[in-house]
Amino acid sequence: MNAYAYSDDAMTHPAGASDSNSRAVAEAVGETAARASQGAEAAQIARDAMNQVEESSQVLERRVEALTDASQRINAILSTIEAIASQTNLLALNATIEAARAGEAGRGFAVVAGEVKALAGQTAKATEDIASRIAALDTEVKEILDGVRGSGQSVARGKAAVDQMTQATQEVAQQLNTLRQTIG
């Protein structure tokens, strides 16, 4: 009877161990599948955040482009002011010549012509200063725009990587769930 008990125990013990192992593996697979699902959810959160960054970058890019357009319009106005200052300077020069021809009677007019010439010179200098500052701003705006565009490209690459990671994680979770169902 002892031999029979040993034989019976030998036959049932491996099956019990196998059943216990199967349950442990199924449980581990289930936990791993749950973690894979959590990873996929975290990847989706990261993708959503990247979408927001991408949208913000696009808004910023449009605003910077609007600044560039405004700068070009200001430069056009400055060109007009420079042309007016140049013409005013020529008129002042002509007025000075005419005042000199008029002699003593044109003396007061010569003073006014000199003041007009000085104002035209100040206007020309001010427009040059403004143009120089706008050129410096244009350079900064261009660098900002390049940075924004570079960030947008980085975000696009990040989104693609997150998409691949999400897909791979979801596939792993599905395979693990299938394995868990198969095991037990």
C-alpha cells in the first residue's frame, strides 16, 4: 500500500505543481499586461501633451510671421519717410539758394530754410536709426521663427516615436492577454 501511495503521490504532485505554476505564470502575465496597458496610457498622455505643444508652436509661428509682416510694413513706411526727408532737404537747399539770390530781403527766409534743412537731416537720421533697430529685431524674429520651426520638427519626431511606442505596447498587452487566456 505504501508503494501505491508513493506512486499516486508522484502522479498527483507534478500535476499540482504544474497547475500552481500555470496559475503563477498566468498571474504574472496578467500583471505584465496591465503594466503594458498602463504604459500605453502614459504614452497617449505624452502624445496629447505633444499635440498641445505642437498647437502652441503653430500659434507662435503664426504670431512671429505676423511680426515679420508688420516689420516689412514699417520698413515701407520708413522708406516713404526717408524719401520725404530727402525731398525736404532738397527743397531747403533750393530755398537757401533762392534766399541768397534775394539778398537782404531773403535773409529771414534763409534762416527758415536752414531750420527746415536741419529738421530734414534729423528726420533722415531718425529713420536710419529706426531702420537699424528694425533690422536687429528682424534678425531676432527670424531666429525665434527658426527655433519655433525646429521645435515643431522635434515635436513631430517625438509624436512619431510615441505612436510607435504606443502601438508596440498595445500589441504586447494584447499578446500577453491572449497568453494569459491560453494559460488559464
